[in-house]
Amino acid sequence: MEKLEGVGCRDNLTKLMGDSKIQSYRDLKVWQEAVNLAEICYRFTKNFQ
């Protein structure tokens, strides 16, 4: 079985981010996608009672 390496691994994160520096959690792609998902959920459910 092949060992899978997660994004949490520092080497993998460096490869993904390149030379860019994270200034805030808002710079993380996962954060941006989570906010997009939350906005979609709010729009979809705003008329539920």
C-alpha cells in the first residue's frame, strides 16, 4: 500500500505555496473555499422557516 502524504506536511505545503508568504488565515485557499460554501448555504436556506 502506498503511503499518502497530507497537505499538512511542511514540504508539501511549501511546494503548493511556492515562495509566497501567508499573512493571514484568509490567504489559505481552503479558507476562501469555505467562505464561498457558507455564502452559498446562506443564500440557499435564507427562505427556510
